[in-house]
Amino acid sequence: MGQQVKRKNGVYVEDILIAHQTLKDVVHHTPLQKNELLSERYGCRVYLKREDLQVVRSFKIRGAYNRMKSLSEEERQKGIVCASAGNHAQGVAYSCRALGVHGKIYMPSTTPRQKVSQVQFFGRDMVEIILVGDTFDDSYEEAMKCCEREQRTFIHPFDDEYVIAGQGTVGVEILNDCEEMIDYVFVSIGGGGLISGLGTYMKSISPTTKIIGVEPEGAPSMREAIQVGSVVTLNEIDPFVDGAAVKRVGEKTFALAKEILDDIVLVPEGKACTTILQLYNENAIVVEPAGALPIAALDLYKDHIRGKTVVCVISGGNNDIGRMQEIKERSMIYEGLQHYFIVNFPQRAGALREFLDEVLGPTDDITRFEYTKKNNKESGPALVGIELKRREDYEPLIERMKKKGFPFMEVNKDSNLFHLLI
């Protein structure tokens, strides 16, 4: 059987090498950079594969272009459809313009504005953007209806052999560029295209390298699938890590991933936010939440990687500056430095002054205060946000509130109340 024949039972090294040839004049061969700061922090050799420096600031162009390059002339004439939370859409938009194919691109209405603008920039008049639903899965459903109506070809963001092979070219570059034997590769998982393609190539060429998948704690669709033994649909997900927040991984990506994955690590969304801020402050690297997951996972794997050679794939750098306040807030809450309380203040003169002087610690700071005085009540509730300098300052603050007789409720510990108020 010739190499060009599309196999129905998976993706092979030859497919990835063919994709590598197809893409060599289209995508950037992104750098594999040793990061001295992370290497010192974890006592190992940490290399960052900088897909945030890719043509569309993410690896997604690899799979999108490789798939669209395979279209027949008839398929090109009818046009294509895709569904994406952002990065795949940019890769498809770029490919539409480069190959002269019209595309309809369905994106969740929650997609950061920066990503929507970039899709329009890369596709120009060759794409039409439709914002619909709250998650990728909502957009996917609408895109499939469009395919049936207009007989367009659907360019899947992950569950397609050509897409998987295209993403696998990241692995080709890593092995070509790293002179050391690689012990661990950490890769974020959304639908599974990158991990299944990269992992297939890495395990074939360097079978001792351990492939560690990293998912957001609020959307562990691959871990659930592997535990159950088949693809499952999660009832609810946290959409914050938009590049990896997928309710259901692909059937094809799952079939490959379950064979090549050595472990899956779940990273809390707040920890991903801390990592985003650290990468920016310490390395001047701008990453999106999904791109931060592999580096955030190093903390959870620090005992295993000491003395080893580790590669973290920074999958994308499409971060909206408008989200930075939310990212900082989530980080502070995760680190135990930002707390919200509903405090019942006695309605008497001096109660607030007493709270400021005798309850707040010397380095505690009020970041939010909302209070409405009710004349017919003895006490009135206020929403109070307090920022601490150190995590250890939390228990003394709680003790002082109890000692001084200020009844309170911790909003952080009630998820429904927290999402309602904060």
C-alpha cells in the first residue's frame, strides 16, 4: 500500500513525515529553547517548544493546512466549515486565504475578542465568522448543520487523520532540534489532536520518552475517557481554558492517545493563571491558558523530573489583554491571597473603623467593599474583598473576625455564591 493512501485505522510515522514536507514552506519551524530559570527551579533541563511563535501564534495551523491541502478540486469549490474556540479557526482562516478556499467559521460567543479579530485578519474576505453558543460543542453542532445544508467539507479541529498528522510535525521538529535524550514531554490536551500526533511520532522514534498529557481540572475529558475505556461526554466544563475546554475528545485521538500516553495531569485553572503571570513577569513570554498548562504541570511532577531532560510544548500565545484582570484574580484566589466575605456589620457608629483597625492585619488590603445601610436592622451585610500578602495571614484574619464578633460567611468556599457575586 502506498504512503499517500489514507488509512482508516490511525496515523503513522510516514503520515507525519509527509505532513512535515507539506508544511515546511508554510509554517515556522519554531524554536526549542532551554529555559534556565525553570531548569534551575526544578533541578532539571527544561526546554520550551515555542508554538506561541507560530504563524498564527499556535500549533493549529499545522493540522488545518495539512487537512485543507488534501481537499479535492470539487471540495475546494464548495468551500469548508469549521468549529473552533479560536486557534483552529485562525489556522483554518489562514489556510482559506492561502489556498483560495471559502470558509464558514463557527466560534463560541464566549471566545475572546482578540481571537475573533485575528481570525478575520488571517482569513479576510475568504471567511465568514458565526458566533454561536457558549462552548466549542455548541459551535460544533451548528457547524455540522451548515455542512449538511451547503455540502461543505468540515475541517475538524482534532478528530481527523490529516489534522493529527499535521500536529505531529511538532514532534518531528522537537526530535530534530534536541541533541539530548528526552525523558519527558508535557503537552496540553483539548480534543487530543496535538497529543495523539506528537505522541505517535515521539513514541515511534524515541520509545523511552514519557508522554504526559495535561488537562484543565475543569475539563478532564481525556482522563475520563481513559478511565472508562471509551470516549465520554462531560456534562459540564469550566470554559476558562478555552483552548483545552472540550466536553468530548475525538474517537480517533482517543484511540491513539490511550496507546501513547504515560500519564495525565490535571491542573487547576487558578494554577494555570499563576503560570501565565510568572511566564510573563519572569520570561516576557505571553501564553494563553492552554499554553500554560504543561509548565504549570511541572510543579505536580517535580519529584519525577529532577535531573531529567524535559520538553514543554507552549501550544499557543493568543491571550486577550482584557482577560488579565480575571487571570490575576483567579491566580490570587488559587494562591490563597484573595478572599471574599459577607460580613454582618453592627449598625452603630465606629463599627467599620473597628474592623479596619482591629480585624485587618497590618499588610492586609481591602480590594472590594459593597455595603447598604438598612435603618430598620441591627446589622447590615457587606461584601468585602481582602487581599493578603502571605497565605499564612489567612488563619489569623479569621480568628480576629471571630474574636471581635463580626459574623461572616466565606464566599470563596461556596461555589454558587462565588460565581453569583464575584
